[in-house]
Amino acid sequence: MTLVLADRTKVYPHRILEDVLVRVDGTIFPADFVIMDIEEDEEAPILLGRPFLTTGKALIDME
């Protein structure tokens, strides 16, 4: 699998997690996650929309 990022660079998954049970607002469903190992770019922060974060009651823990 090859992923093309917004800046048109290509990255390859470090790992793929399949059928992980995710709970959103009381509903549980399987989801797949693609884990990438990419360099940090402080000028391009991760942007997740507020509606998505609110619906999912997301907790973001990054080091």
C-alpha cells in the first residue's frame, strides 16, 4: 500500500491494524488503522475537524 499525502509525498505504512473495535457515541464497530512513521513537521500540524473530535469524544495523546 502506498499513501499520497497532501504535499504529494508518498509514504508506506509501518503497520496496518485491521478490525479494531471502536466505540463512538455508544455504537461499537470494526475499523482499520494505518500506522505511518513520518518525520515531524512543526509547520504542518495534524488537523482534525472539531465535529469529528466532538462526536468521537476523542482523546489525543501524543508524545
